[in-house]
Amino acid sequence: MKKSVFLGTLAASALLAGFASAGTLDDVKARGELICGVNVGLTGFGAPDASGNYQGFDVAICKAVAAAVLGDPAKVKYVPTTGETRFTALSSGEVDMLARNSTWTFSRDNDLKLDFVAVNYYDGQGFMVHKDLGVSSAKELDGATICIQTGTTTELNLADFFKANNISYTPVTVADDSEAQRQYLAGACDSFTTDASGLAAVRATMPDAENHVILPEIISKEPLGPAVRHGDNNWGDVVRWSFYALVAAEEKGITQANIEEVAASTQDPEVKRMLGLEGDLGAMMGLDKDWAKRAIAASGNYGEIFAATIGESTSIGLARGLNALYTQGGLQYAPPFR
Amino acid sequence: MAYVASTPKEPFRLSMLVYDTRYRSYTIQIVVLLLFLAFLAWLLNNTVENLAAKDKDINFSFLFQRAGYDIDQQLIPYTNDSTHGRALFVGLLNTLIVAFFGCILATLIGVFAGVLRLSHNWVVSRLMTVYVETFRNVPLLLWIILAFVVFSETAPAPRDFRVTEEMAAAGEEPAASKILFDSVAFTNRGASIPRPYLDHSLGSFSVLDVPINLSVVAALALIAVGVWINRRLVVHARSVQEATGVRPTIWWKSLLILFGPIIVFLYALGFHLEYPELRGFNFQGGINVAHSFTALLIALSLYTGAFIAEAVRAGILAISKGQTEAAYALGLRPGRTMRLVVLPQALRVIVPPLISQYLNLTKNTTLGMAISYLDLKGTLGGITLNQTGRELESMLLMMAIYLVLSLIISSGMNVYNTAMKLKER
């Protein structure tokens, strides 16, 4: 019995370790398909639509990368991951990249051996409560029962916040957003805490959204971004610059609709370099000339993606805030394409 | 007989390893063993190489780092400043407490249902059949989730218990109220039960940061002494009965010995109960038993109880009908026949399958993760694993702990089995 348990462990760990070869870019090209780890279901960021196709703000990055590398934004296989399974899925090689509202932290970067390539959403942790409770500040939540998703940074922030304010709470640890929502709606917890954007997304899917408020306190910094395995720098660059191409496109006014027109008429040297009309930026990463053009054409520039998936005109209704371009008072800033 | 001894002694040749039946079995066993060891070595090597490729090592030092997360149900003091190692123990204790009460409850339910299933009363025996078949044939996880959802969706929210000033002025009753003489609050989060308190506690001391309450120790000691004296009394009564044929009346002495000292002790220390009260969002004071615990306990006990019922039924059926008839002939009533004649013998058949049911129940506590019960799987195998990223270490440690736990339970039960089994002389 002892032996068989040991054997099982080793077999499991051997499978877990997988066979992550050096070049993810080559693997993806050879496979003809990008495997992207996404959220199990967070409306607006990454969730299957009515016909079962994944859509959302994070999913758009998968599409942009697939378009840049494989020439077709549809050549993506989406692997739903929970807060608990996401990093194991990435480091074991089960997915090529993770685009799943994951917070960039020091220990994840160094200890978990991940590389966060960029920040696609600057977020912070918030609290949602039922309006009837009459709570107007998170500091009034002394003694409350709080639903919290396990395996997240929010779990640790929550403990820190209550400790710093010298108040107490009862945690209810749940596995994913939908379970948290069920427990919260059933009244099993007074408050649900996660990234403010996640709260807005969850609230949008509630039947009685107007009865729930998101408290004003933002208790942490949650820079969310796509992640790849540590050590494969070339692949990290591909994902990073595919994302920055979207940000730069917004800055330069290139949209899904006018991209062909811009490519034909532009005089801006940086746009020319980015769209492959001049120089050979794509080849430096192991891609062709048109990589950025296809990435932008996949679902539009950063601003378009934001507006279409989580922006103010959608049911989620998030303002650009910190995620506006640096030219408009935000933090989104693409390094130069040179 | 000389010709037998004169059989020529063949010199050993290498081919005999394959063609000679005397050696062949050894050859096969050694080859299989070598192959098995090579397979193990390959797995080990593969693990080490892949870890090295990912620049990871095997390191258990995370157990001594600050955990940083909170746990709802804690039997020993724990805060988010405690270490991951302590979180492991909190989780382990949560596992053990469910397993402990689960085994007791499942045994009670199982024996009860198993005996009743053989009842001559048609309704009773069919009801037990329905119980056994439904619980045995539906996955345990579904029962756990069902129990949890029933509790959390049907019970009132804590705020339904609140009486606002307007309501008091209008003479209205709140939507929900406490049960059992206003002492237990059953909300959609858990049950708040009264907590025993002593005015003059004997104090406490700590062993490895685990506080040990001297009052509780003293109370337990008093009970143990009472039980021991009572047993002496019963033995004495029996010897008197055997010697004279008259059994002395001892029931009031037993009651006095068993309960007298502990009542006096508690009274002297100022025993009272602290009732839960609604303050803020939740009931404060009292002991809060979360529904995740109750639901897990009930589902595990009912599910395992169905299997134990079958083992009990098999055990009883294995006892020859002659035993029952002989007992009836001696004038024993059916209840006593079952208790004094049939069940003690049936135990010999029941105990071995019972061991494996106890092991199953203990291991099945890991399913508590589905309803947010933070047992060992929830702390070490869930949050700690995730926050530290030490999958291999956490999994190995967890498997080792469950293995040790199972081995302890089965060796304990084996000792009991040896004591119970038929003494052949």
C-alpha cells in the first residue's frame, strides 16, 4: 500500500511536470493552435457566450496573440481555470499563456516562476454588500461574514485589511466566482470581496443588481495581466508586444475599422514600423511583418476592446479610470516600437 | 534405498535459471523486482529533472513562514500571523473532529438501521431498505452539497432575528427567533449554541501553543474516577448476587457517584451558559457551528451508515438461527436476545468491514472542500498550496498524513478485532 501511494504520487508529479520544451513559440506554430488559460466564467473578462464561445476583455488578448502568431484569431483553444488551478496549469505546460485576471506579485513572479508580461487592467480589491445592510464603508464590516475566493491575493489582502483596522470577520472560502455569488445571494455571507472589476462583473449578472452596492474602499493594488512561464523570453516578448500593439494602436488612433486605410496612407514612422511597412520588427521576435496588423484587426485596439467588453456602455459599466491611456490621465502606456 | 542417495549431483549451469523449475521462480521474481525498481527510478528521475528544468526544488521551509490567511473553524488558536505549519494542524484537527464524530454517528445509525432492516415489521424493514439503497447508490458529494444547500437556503438570515425599535413599538415579532428556550440560533450560516462558562476557572497552561484548560482536565478526571468507582460497585453487586442470590439495589448509588461530584464541582466554580446574541452582522458569544461542518458530518454519517447497516445485517444473518431459538427457549425476550446473544457474536463478522468503512469516512472528509469546509485538504492542500506554489511538497505531505491516519485507525481497530474474535482453544 505504501509503495502504491508513493508510486501514484510520483506518477502524478511526473505528469504535472510535463514536458515543457524551450520554445513555446515553435510549439504553438507547429500545433497551429494557441492554448490559452482563461477564467471559468467572469462576465466581461472571460466567459462563454450563449453559443459557447469564449468572449471578453482577457479573451481578446488570447485572440490578438493567436492572430499575431498564427494569423487567425479563431485558432485558440480555451482552457477554463479556477483561482486554484491556474498557475499549475501554466507551469505544467497545459496552457501556453494565462489571460485570466491574475494579479502580478513579487512571489508569483519569483517563487512560482511565472512572468507577467504586462498589465492589461489596473485593479484594486473592493467589497460588495447588500444595500439593506446600510453599510457605507468597509470599515463598518466588523464581525461580518465575508465570501472570498481561495488561492487569490484578495484572500491575503482581506486578512491584512481587517487586521490593520483592528476589526474581525468570518471568512467563507469558496472556489470560484459563481459559487461566491451563489453563497452571497443566498445570504450565507454579508459581503463578497474580490477585485473591483470582478465585483462589477458579478453584479452585472445579478437579477437585482440595483440592490447591491460596491463600497468605496479599494484596499489593495491588483495589477492584472497575462502571464507566461518563466524562462521562455521569446514567447514572453510575443505576448507582451502583441498586447502593447493594442495599446499603441489606441494611442495612434488605429481601429479595427480603419486599419487597412491607415496602413495604406500613414506617414507616421512608428505606425509604419509597427504595421510592418518599414523595418522588420516582426522578424526580431520570430514573426512575420504583419503580426501587429493582425493582432489589432482581431478585436480592435485596447480602447475598443475595453468599450466592447467591460466599458460604460456594457452591463458591467466600468469607467476607464487608471486604465485610460497615459495621455488621458491613465496608466496604460506602450513602450516605443523601435 | 541406496540408489536414491546415489543420484548424480548435477553441477549448476546458467541455463538452469530458466529451464530448471527449482530456480525459475526466483529468476522471474528477481527480474520483475528489477524492472519495478527501474520504473521507480525512472519516475523519481523524471520528477527531479522536470523540477530542475523549472528551476524549482523540494523544500518544506514554507511550513515555517507566515500563512497570512484566516480560517473560520479553529480548534486551537490561530491567526493570520501563524505559520503554514500551524494552519496545517488547524486543518488536520478539523479533519479529525469530523472523522471522529462521523465514525460514532455512522456506527449508531448503521447498527440501528442494520438491525431494523431485519425486523419482522414490514413497514420498518422496508423503510430501512429504502434508506440503505438511496444513500448507498447516490454519490457522497451530492449528499454533502444537498445537505449544505438545504441548511443554507432554508434557514433565516441573521438579520431576520433583529428587532428594530419600530418593530418593538408596533409590537411586531421578528421574522425568525431562537429555538430551544431561546438558546440556539439557527441561521443560514450556522448554528450558534450556548457556550459553557465558569466564573472561577482553574486557569490554563500551554503546551506547544495549545492552551489546556485545567477546569476541563479536572472535570474529565472527576468523570473518569466516577466511572471507575461505579464499575467497582457493579462488580461488587454482582459478586453479592452470585453469592446470595439477591442483587443489592445500587442504581441511586451509581447516579450519585457518576453525577454528584461533577455537579458539585461545576456549581463550586460558578458554571453558567453564555447565550448567543445578535450583535452587528452575526450572532456573537456562544459557539458557532458552521453549516459546512454540520452538513459534512450529517452527509458522511448517513452515507457511511448505510454501508455499515449492510455489514451489520450480514453479521446478524451469519449467526445461526439456533442461537436465537436457544435464547428464546431460555426465556430471553427478543431485544435481550439481540443484545446479549446475537450481536456479540455478530461483531466478529462486522468488525473487519467496519474498519474499512471508518477508513473511507476519514478519507472522504476531503470532499468538504466542495462546501468550503477547511479541513487538511482545504488548508494545506488548498490555500497553503496555492499561496506558496509548493504543489509537490504539499501533496506529498498530505498523502503522508492521510496514510498515517489510516494506518493508526486500522491498527486500532485490528486490536479491537483481535480482542473480539473467536478464541479457539
